[in-house]
Amino acid sequence: MERFPNAAPIVQNEGDKTTKQLSFKGMIALSFISLIGYYLLAYHILRTQTIALYMTFAVLFFIYAWLMEFDLSKNQLYLLLLTALCFRAVFLLSTPHLSDDYFRFIWDGRLSAHGINPFNVLPGHFAQSQQALDAGVSGSVYASLNSKNYYTIYPPVMQGIFWLAAKIFPHNILGGIVIMRLFIFLAEAGSIFLIHRLLILFGKNKNLILLYAWNPLVIAELTGNLHFEAIMLFFLLLAVYLWVKKEVGWSALAFGLAVSVKLLPFMLLPALIRRIGWKKTIGYGIISLGITALLFLPFMDAVFIKHISSSIGLYFKKFEFNASLFYVIRWLGFQVKGYDIIYTATKYLTLLGVFSIVVYTWKEKMPRIQNVFTAWMWIWLFYLACSTIVHPWYVTPLVAFAVFSGYRFPIVWSGAIILSYFTYRQMPYHESMALIILEYGMVIAAIVWEIRMPSKLKIKK
């Protein structure tokens, strides 16, 4: 297995033998400027302040991209990883400014803490009750919910964290946020450790870890805006690490925990079929889904399936944000039918997504556990391409997978998707089709470039 030196540029031009050394003063300067940027994102910049958000993120992304060009020693790498954790720690006492999802987290947690099943409560029907008043979810918490007419869709691992946050801080929203963010911070630290270990095990350049650890979108959206993809990614990385260590049963358990954070990892299972065979994949899936079912068990009753399936169905058939293929189909629908054909479009897009995953996994060349992240990257891309909603944090798993795949279009997308925050500049929300076209134009151009000319510009493997 090929080994790469500690001091090597992460991204380099083919045939470029020159090296760039990063001085200690330069490293401190880049880190300090980035720290200021993350402080502004954490405590000052709102999502309605589009220009300030764009400028701050552009500076952070420029520093991030520039850093990738340098040769780094072992000591420099570890110092930069410590700095990456410091960036995340800056957000610890902040209230998320770019997302209001945390109000639903608080709502669900307070219900659970008062013995009320959050999967059975429709906020719009419950908020004025005495139970709501006793649980502390009436008033400002209810008023700030962005999904008043939907049952919760958050799986049991998330619900457990919500419950703990509400138990420790039953009446303090910021306190609850801090507890939840600590879990995300620890998951991020764990992911950075696992990426480092996996890069060593796969014989890759250890400096590649900075593609994830220093990525501004990952830092701002996961630890900063309290999105639990961080914990999902930790368990996915742990599943692969345990598999490489021949601990297959424990790997299936970790995968099941990933599904219990976000249900989406279930779609990654087909990538295992040609790597380990049908029989082992089915066994792996049974263990994983068994763990998920076991964790869901405390919430299950006669109406559980009905409620969660209705909310998931409505989520994908009613909400629209920053989509790609769907917006093209929607435009055609307006031309032909004269109205938004989302209900019909989602059915065919779901079939297209499933078909794409099946074809890819069947036709994949030389599937091995070492390149499973490449398979997961493409599967996740197919899912996002067929979705009606693509929030910025949905792209963060692609960044993690790109560390191992060698592709850089996820990195491009992690920079371009910040354009979607233009939607929130004023009420009522309104998207800019020009910016969406620009965003996806950059992503498609990067994908085409890499597929057609992979040797011209690539991530150092």
C-alpha cells in the first residue's frame, strides 16, 4: 500500500513539482483572520444580512482554499487541527443565526421531558393546551417554529439529545442549545480523529483531513447552526473504521446509529452488495435496522407510523428550496400544465434517484472497502440531484466523502451553496433563480471537468 509523506500539498497541479512552505507567522495570521470570521458568523451576522454573510464566508473560503496549496509538516497539521476545533468552539455560547430549526429541537425535547411522545403531537393543535403550558412550549417557542403543522421527523438519537437538553435546562433555550452543541462538537472532534485514522489505514496523505476540518460550510452549518449531520457522519466514519478493523458486527451497530440520527444513510447500504455480497449485506442491514427499530421502540404506538410517514411525505411533496432537477421539471410543468407539479414530480424523481443508485452500484468498477466513500459520494449526489430541498448543510456529507474520493466538486459546492442564503434577505422569502443557476453551473462545471480531465487538477491522493 502506497504511503504519502506528512509534508505534501493537498491539492496540486499535475506535473507541478514546486512546493509551498507555510511559515509559522503565516499560519497564525490565517488562523486569526478565520477566527474573527467565525466569531462574526456566531454572534453578529444574521441570515438577512446577505452581503455581510457573503463577504465573511468568501474570506473564510479563500483562506481555506489557499491553505490547501501548502506543504505542511506533522506539527503544522496537528496545530491546524487544534485550530479547527477552536473555530467550532467559538460557536459554543451562540444562538444559531442562519437556521431556526433549533426551536423544533427545543419543542421536541421539552415534550419528551414531560412524558409526551413528540411523534404524536401536532404543534398547531397542541400549543394552546395546558400540557403545552406546563411543558414550556407555548408562547415564544411555538411562535418560532417553522413547521407548526407537521409531526416531528427527527429520529431517536436526536430525540434523546433533545430530551437531555430539556432535562438539564427545562426553561432556558440557550442552555438547551449549548447541551446539543456539545454533542455536535464532540462528534466533530471524533470525526476528525476517525478521518485521520482512516487516511493512515488507506495509505493517503494525512493532510487531506483539512479538507473537512477547515471547511467553512462544515464548521458554520454543523457546530454553528446546530445540524445533526455531524453526529450522523461520525457514526458513518466509525462504521467504516470498524469494518476495516474487522469488527463487522460493531460496524453494523455504528451504521444503525447513523440511521437513527438521520434516516438517509439507509440509502448507502447498496454500496456494500458488490463489496461483501448479498448475504453479508442483508445481515449487516438487519443488524443496522434492528438497532434503529429498537431505538424507535419507546416512541411506537398505534399512530406512530402514520404520523412520521405523513410528515416525511409532506416534507418532500410541499417544501421547495435550492433544488436542481426539480426546478427544471417545475418550470416545464408551468409551461405545460400551468401549475406547480411537485406531487407528480417527486414520484418520478424518487424513481430516478433509486434507479441511479442501483445502476451505479451495479456498474461500479473495482468496488472495495477502501473506495466505499467514493460510492457514497455519488449516491449522496444522486439523492441531492433528485431532491426538492437542498439546504446548505445537506452538502456537508459530500465534503467528508471527498476527503477519501479524490474528487473536488463537493468542495466547490460547499463554497457555492452559500448563495442560497439570498432567499432569506427579506420576508416573504423569495429565491433568486439566477443565483441558483450560478451555483449549480459551478458544480456541474466542476463535475464535468473532473470526469473529462481528471489528470489536470486533482486532490493529492
